[in-house]
Amino acid sequence: MAKTLYKTLPEAESARRRNITFDFNYEEINVPTSLKEFAKGKTYHIHTYGCQANYRDEEIMAGLLEKAGFCKGNSEKETDIIILNTCAVRENAEKKVFGKIGDLKSFKVNNKNAIVAICGCMVQQKHIIEHINKTYPHVDLIFGTHNIIDLLNLLDEVITKRLRIVDVKSLPGDIHENLPSVRQSNFKAFVNISYGCDKFCTYCIVPYTRGKERSRKMADILKECQELKDLGYKEVTLLGQNVNAYGKDFKDGSSFARLLDEVAKIGIPRVRFLTSHPWDFSSDMIDVIAKHKNIMKYIHLPVQSGNDEILRLMGRRYTSEQYLKLVNEIKTKIPDVALSTDIIVGFPNETYEQFLDTLKIVREVKYYSAFTFIYSPRNNTPAAKIKDNVTPKEKNRRFHELVKTLEEVIDPINQTLIGKTFPVLVESVSEKNSELLSGYTEHNKLVHFKGDKKLIGEIVNVKIKESHLYFLMGELVDG
Ligand code: SAH
Ligand code: SF4
Ligand code: F3S
């Protein structure tokens, strides 16, 4: 497929615009007749990278494809449609995808009529589209995060016109309801409550790839949660790049605290939410979390850095003192809370002393777990324009020092869990030992224990026997 049809291309400038209204669309999906015909007996395979937003997008794309008549394939090697659902948050995420696109060259040789499509955050960047078009002629379709709704029509066009198609809008984004979806689990689910992000942290690409921060209507979210409850789901995670800002765009007093309260009342055994920005974390939210037994006492509260100057340069809108004040309020009102975080080391020109402030805050907060990243410059973000004087070697060294400090904090916490019994939602058979089951505690600690496979999807009591840095070993407790 040599010829390319460019329908839309992303633009960094219009991606930055926020003063545009968006629509709520209650969809009825029409499958093009020719695609329905094409789909008969054919399979699809979606390969997802990145965060829960992409995970949920995969479920929607699967829903659309199955509505057209495609079935989920058993083997990636022999499928008729392969979609790479990509992430752009750090350079190594993009490298992985490029490696995979390269691998698909031989797939296409063996499956000449198969369709290779790339979507997700990575292709919301013009230079990435140009690179794919120049380097990987076996890619048939590139579509953006705002074009998922058009997937069936785009596929139909690729098939009937035999063209390569690029359709990547840089919109503030709409909200589409009533989309079909195929959930990947029948006991835990993600529910989007808002899309996009308006925070524009200076290092971050997400506001450009996902558009304006926009909330779903509360009634639509509650309806989805109720349906999940009726289907017997054990855990629901409310999703947004910054869940705390939920409802602010309605300007009618809607808030995340109110939404969370209503979701908890539905009675799903476990309610979680992701991610909280320290800036919008209200006292009302803390009260609601404290009040409901089924809201997990686990809060992911990215700090990014413990140094005020770095926080300012990152555009995070809080100081370390304000962050610690919030942590204290949370810990006072919710004594059994577990906090986790995201940390970036090696922001441009970060000094060693500034980095030490991050270690200090890690020791002070006593995180239960943390995701740690080395700063990665992202195209068109303000931080990427800063000339950086810290060498990659030094960033690496600091990264390892941070991981060591975290381990020194997490290990004693895990030790205190030995001998205690916790409810665990059983996820799967352990990847490393088929005789063990794996699941998560309320505090998101991974536990392995012996048990019958029939327990997958159930909440069981497990007594902790051994603690390791990144997992616990336990024993099933009767009743
Ligand atoms: N909206 C969420 C998640 C954003 S992406 C939040 O604000 O927490 C998840 C994490 O990736 C961020 O918290 C940050 O720690 C990290 N991250 C984002 N951009 C990055 C970059 N350019 N380099 C390194 N890490 C980055
Ligand atoms: Fe990125 Fe900041 Fe938005 Fe999180 S809050 S998605 S880090 S811009
Ligand atoms: Fe990655 Fe996009 Fe999520 S950049 S982290 S997949 S919002």
C-alpha cells in the first residue's frame, strides 16, 4: 500500500487549546455492510502499552470489532487485524512500540491481506506519524485517541480503497457514551470518569495526546457501575488522569467527593480510583474515603519530587510542605491508609541536593509502593526545551539510590504484615508457580498463596507468612 490518505493530522498548537466546548454523544454504532461481510470468520488482536486509559480503550475497540463480526484471535501470528495501542509518556515506551512495528514486517509478509493499525498516544505526534510513514510501509492505518469511535469506518475504508489511512485529530475531545465494549476481566473493571488533562505539568505529554479535561455525566458513570455490580463484579476502579478534578467542568457543584460517595453506595465490594493529583485533593474526598468500608484505603498520590524548586519547574502547583500537610490530613482521618506515589529523577538541571529532598520526603511519607522514572524529554513540552546539565550516568545513579531508599522504607512496612490476615481479591494463577494463586490486598500488596483455581475472582482471607520486597507469601484462612 504505497498511497497515503491523510484525513487529519495532529498539531501541538491546537492540542494545547482548551477554550473549546465539547459534545456528549450517545452513540448508535452502524457497521458498514462491506465490513460486516469482510469480518466473517476473521480475527483481531490488540496489543496495548501504557496506562489504564489505554487498557479501557482496548476494551472499547474490542467491543467495536466484535460488533462488526470479528472474533478475538488466539494467535498474534495469524490474525487478520493487528492493532498496536501505544503510549508516549516516556521514550522507552515509544522504543518498545517501534521494535514491535519492526517485528510486524515479517507478519505482514506472511499475512499479506492482514491489516496493521497503530493508535494511541504515540501517534498524536506529527513527527511519529512521519517516521512511521517513512520507515514502515507495512502499516495500513494510523488513528488517534479521539478517532477510536471511527474505527469501523476507517477499517472499511482501508479495505475498500486499499489505501494507507492517517486520521489523527488534535481535538479537545468529545465524550462518547453507549459504546460497545468487551471487558478483559469478569470480576474487576475500570470505569472512566473523566478524560484528558488540563494540568500541563511541564514534562508531560498526556494533555497533548488526550485533550481537554472533561467529565462524564454522573448518571452515566453510576449506570455503568450499577451494571457492573449486577454482573457480580468485585472491584471497580474509577479512572481519570486526575480524578479529583471530576465535575469541576460542569460548574454546578459536582465533585469527585460526591461521585465517590454515590459509587460506594452501589455496594461493589471494592472501589478504587486513579490518579489523584495533590492539588485538587479536597477534605470532603478524605471524609468520603474514610466513611465507606468498600472504598479501598489505598491512595496513589504522585509527588514527583520532594524539592520545591523542581516542583515549581515541573508546574506541579504544590510545595513539599503542602503535600506533607495533605498526607498528614489523610493519615489522621484514615489511620489504616496506604499511600503510593510516582517519582521522577533527573528533571533538567536537578542538583544532587534537590534530589536528596526527594529521598527525604520518601522517608517521611513512608510509601507502601512507588513507581520510579528517569526524566524523559517529550517533544513539544516546555521542559524538553530546558538545556540540561545532568549526565545520563548521574541520573541512573540517583535512580538506583532512590530505589534503594524506597526499599528501606517498604521492607519494614511489609515485615509488619507478617501474621496478619487480609482479604485478597484472587486475580490469577501465579505466573511463576502454577501451584500458587496471586491476588491483591486492600493496600494493593501482591500476595501468593496455595489455593484452588476456582477461587479466581473471589475475595478470600489470607494470612501473611513471609514478606518480600515486591510480594508477600500467605496461607488461605478458612471462612
Ligand atoms: N495523570 C497521572 C499519570 C500521568 S503519567 C498523574 O498525574 O499522576 C504517569 C507518571 O509518569 C507520572 O506521574 C510521572 O511520574 C511519569 N511521567 C510523566 N511524564 C514523564 C516524563 N516525561 N519523564 C519521566 N516520567 C514521566
Ligand atoms: Fe501529566 Fe501532570 Fe496531567 Fe498527570 S497531572 S497527566 S503528570 S500533566
Ligand atoms: Fe501513556 Fe497515553 Fe496513558 S501517554 S500513560 S497511554 S495517557
